[in-house]
Amino acid sequence: MNKLQPNAKSASFAATNAVFIGRSIRHSLRNVESLLMAILLPVMLMLMFTYVFGGAIDPSGDYVNYVVPGIILLCAGFGSSSTAVDVATDMTNGIIDRFRTMPIRSLGVITGHVAASLARNLLATGIVIGVALLVGFRPAAGTLEWLGALGVIVLFILTFTWLFAAIGLVTGSPSSAGGYGFVLLFLPYLSSAFVPTSTMPAWLQGVANHQPITPVIETIRGLLTGTPVKEHVWWAIGWCAAILVIALVWSMLAFRRRGSGR
């Protein structure tokens, strides 16, 4: 509960969130290094896998069409992970205590971080796709397929951004939040992002085929390259919806608990 001043009128939900979203976007624009890293790292990985490993993995030269969907999700995941650090910073520097004394819904500060991360990651994703087209990515998707792929990407970014926000709320420092968030960034490497899961050892195939990243990648890959998405799309939506609900509930409970403990 916010500690409102006597007779203070709370700001509306829309107004509060608009202010916090604007605040987070301004912080993102000022943190140029973080924004550049969120773009450059996936681009560098794409170039490395395409030109260094691509010939060995797929001598036909078509590997770029396989790897780009995985790079897109890696870009989204890396960009979302910074949300954990941003939230942890706000939770530990005292600014949240100040927000709680004002006639506003202080949980909006978390919503602001999530919305700014979504905008930042969509920009980075667009740049990564543009570079992919320059290095030979040739999608076979029509308008509907592009819209479907974009929808899945937005859902994935939103889901994992809220998850990273929850991690930022429960960790004790920004460095801890960054460390815990970094663990999740290994999931794309244990999926079909870079090689088919059928090429992995049998025990690892079970992990790769039954974790949330693989169906999301396979759905995006199918939509962009014109291959059947089969049941992957339902698994992708189901995984994202379940994780999103858990992350939202976790974030709200953690935010209230941190507030009541002060």
C-alpha cells in the first residue's frame, strides 16, 4: 500500500504508468552502452555463426536462414535481462521508498521498466533482422506470417522481461540480479537455436525439446521460412502464457513484500 499524504488524491493508473514509462525510456536513451551491447552482441554472434561455423554446419550456405530465428530470440533475451538490473537498482537506491510516500501507484515503476524494455528490444530486433537480410537471410514469409512472427516475438519479450523484473525484485543488489539473469541466457544454447536438437546426445535432446525456448524458435522459424509450425505454436503460446502469469504474480507479491518489510 502507498503511504499517501492526508487528503492526497491518487494519480490515475494511466497517468502513473505514462510517467514511469517515460522515465524508463529516458534512462534507456541515456544508457547508450547498454543499448549498443544489446544490439552488437547478437549481431556479432550471427556473423560468427554464419561466417565462421556456418560452412561446417551447413556447407550449402543456407545456414543463415536457420540461425536467424535463434539470434532474434537471443537478442530479445539479452535485452530483457537488463530489466533485472534496472529494477534491482531502483529497489536498492531508495527511490522506491520516495515513490511510496507519493499519491501514485508505485508498482508503475516496474511497469515502466517492462514497457521501456519492450520498446528497446523491438528496436534491437529490427536492427538484427536488417543486418540478417544484408548477410543473406531470405525469409519466405508473407504479410500474415510476418505479423504472426512479430506477435510471437513480442509475447516472448514481454514474458521474459516480466520474469527478469521479478528476479530484480527479489535479489539484494544489481550485481546479483545480473548474475541470476545471466543464467537464463544459456537457455537458447540448449535449444534448436543453432543446431537441430536431433544432432544432440539423446539425454540432451530431452532437455532441448521440452524447454520453453525451442517451440518459440521453431514457431518463428516456421513462420519466416515457410516451413510447418505444427504443434510448436501452441507450445510456444502455452509456455509464454504460463511463465507470464507466474512472473506477474511473483512481481506483485515481491513488490508488496519488499514494501511491507521497510
